[in-house]
Amino acid sequence: MNTLIRNGTVVTARETRAADVLIEGERIQEVRAGIWEAGAARVIDATGMCVMPGGIDCHTHLDMPLGGTTSSDDFETGTKAAAFGGTTAIVDFAIQARGARMRDALDTWWKKAEGRASIDYGLHMIVTDLGSSGLEDMDGMVLEGVASFKLFMAYPNRLMVDDGAIFKALSQTARNGALISMHAENGSVIDVMVARALAEGKTAPVYHALTRPPRAEAEAVHRAIALAEMAGAPVYIVHVTSEEALREVREARDRGVPAFAETCPQYLLLSIEELERPNFEGAKFVLTPPLRPKEHPPKLWEGLRDDHLQVVSTDHCPFRFADQKILGKDDFTKIPSGGPGIENRLQLIYHHGVNAGKISLNRFVEITSTAPARIFGMYPKKGEIAAGSDADLVIWDPQAPYTISAKTHHMRVDYSMFEGFEVRGNARTVLSRGEVIVDGGKFLGKAGRGNYLKRTARGGAWK
Ligand SMILES: [Zn+2]
């Protein structure tokens, strides 16, 4: 069955042009002005609309166990919410348990996604323990399409690995072509600051942020990049939040080092003041790394514009306020850290980036779709509008007004970090591999139709 999207403005990372898009089955067949396909089974009129590659969110945590609870969106509710917001692929994280093989974690996460995901999904592997078989496991993961790994410099005794392990893992990717992502915060120092705060009776949510200062982030970014340089491998810094950390990335890139970095809407649009909200509501904004003082977000926007930052992901990791965030009522260290965002990324970045004149429309497509596709080994199957690419498309209404609210969102969580935000620009029709899965606010997809994305090594970070 073929589908013709007519009269729209096709927007890619490279160009903006009036063109029709012909889809044959799951793939794009042709892109040019004036396609006349009398036999098209379905014609979608996109007059006044932008036709863009579907969003790719390369940092999500669906159905993720954390400190005795689990993130509140699973692969069904999370991917459905993503689809409503114009996102057609995600890369989530499988977590290796210490002492266990990575293969076990991959099987566990495949099971979580299977039968539930309504859009395509890839998986990064979080490495917590190299043990005696870790490096070999990494090679095995690459063969399964897990072309990227994440290591933590924070959370000692839980997720953190030492510099030697990071260096070994980076060196392994120099051979197998995978990409290492780093959660860059100096966890050992942060733990001391946290213990001091608790000893002084400082238990409120805001101390979560105050015990994880920007310098702890910047120091770890610097160290991560230095380790990558010594290993001869590229490195990707997840969720950069501060000017200091950004400066480390920029300095490395200026020297020609293949360092890449992302930020998230919350770090671009919110600040530490949210954590001071009364009635424990600050807990809704307990994220790691934390929200920063107001002077940081404008620097991150500049970083996105100037390509010091390459990607906007969400770090979607929702916990309900009523019965999950509340676990930390008397101790900020017990607040499950993370927030919801998978549904609103494109709306927020379009409105506050493109409408506000901070980034171009093409740059918007690049940072929300094309760059993550390239960097994480999905390009040009994903993140592009060209013959042969998957027909993952969002037909975007640049004029549509929308108010973000927990009352109307599709994420399975009882609050929004962006409650009451009014934006202009929203997904009207969303296609995943040629199938309309969202149209005019209605979900037409099906749980389980999403495919596991086998990603290839030596992606964009290596070129
Ligand atoms: Zn994360």
C-alpha cells in the first residue's frame, strides 16, 4: 500500500522545500514537487504543514527500576506518549546488573518492550561491571545492534565505575566502533556533600541540587573527554546542564576532539528555583544532574545554535508525585530522581527555539532527529526524508496552539514539569514506517507494532 503526502513543506536538517513525499510500504520512495500518483491508496494533504523526519529521543528510561520503585511509564504508555508528540523512535537503556552478563540485561529489556512499544526502539547498554567478561560482552552487544554504552561517573556503589574501567571500555570501542555515553558528575565528591547536608538536617528537595554543583559536572566532563582522547575513541556526554560543563565540551571540540553532547528541555527552560516550590512540590523537579541557576539555560541555547551541543533528548524518567516522589519527603536522597518529558520535546524546542528565533527550523530537525540518528547508528534509515529511508514522519502544524498539562498529556504520571506552558506548533499526523499512528489528537497505533532497532557501529561520532 502506498501513501502520498501532498502540498507540504519538507524540512530536513539540510533544507526546506515544497515537495510531496511518496511512501511505498514502510519506506519513502520518492521526494519531489508535483508527484502525481493516481494509484495512491491514501493521500494526506499537508497544505500549510511542515513534513519532518519523526523525532528521535535517544535518552529515555521506560519501566526502569530505581531504588525500590519503577519509572511510571512502561514501553506501551511511554512510546504512545512519544508518538503523540511527534517522536517516532527512542533509544532506551538496558542496565547490566553487577556480576551479571550484559546479555541478561538485554533479554530483560527486550521483554519489557516486546508487545508494548508502538514506535521503534533501540537500546543502549549501561555497563556497571566489566568483570572478567565485560569487554567481550561489549563486542557481543554490538553484534545485537546495541551500538552504544553508558557509563556512570556518579552514584558510587550502585552504578559508578572507576576511571580504569571507563578507559578500558572506551578502548574497547576504539576496536568495535561502538560509542560510549557518559553520565558525567563526580559521584565521590557529591556523596560527601550529600552526607554533610543530611548531617546538618538539610533534607528538602533543593539540597539535591545544591549538593551536585556545576563544578562536579564540569570536572567529570573534562575527565571523560580526557579518557576518551587517551583511548582514541569518541565520547558522548549525556544531559549537559551547566555553562561550566558546556565549556569543557566546546574546548575539546575546538581542538578537534570527537566529543559530542546533548541537553534536555528541562535544562533549557527551567531553573533551580523550581526546587523551592512549597508543599514538597520541588520534588517534581528533582533530576540528576539538577536544574541550575537561571544564567545557565541561555548558554545551553547558544551551545545548541553553535553546535557545541548536538542533540536534545528528554531523559524521560517519570515518577508519580503522589506515591513515588513522596518517598523522599523527609530525605531528598530518597526522592526518585527523574522527570517526564517524552511527549513534549518537539513542542518545547520548536516553540522556545524556532519561534523564539534561537535556532533555525533545519537546526531544530537536526538536534531532535537527524543528529541522534547519525551519532547512534540509525542514519539514514531514521532521521532523514529521502528515498529508501523509513517513512517515520511528522506532519507538523506550525501554527497549532497547545497548552501542556498533566490533565491532557498521555504520559502515565500525575504532573508535568511544564504545566501551563503555552506553545505554538504541534504534531498533527505522525507516521511510523508508513503507518499513521497519530492523527488529529487520536492514537491509531498499536502496542507491539514497534520494532527493535538494530543499530550499526561506527556511526556519525566516528566520522
Ligand atoms: Zn538518564
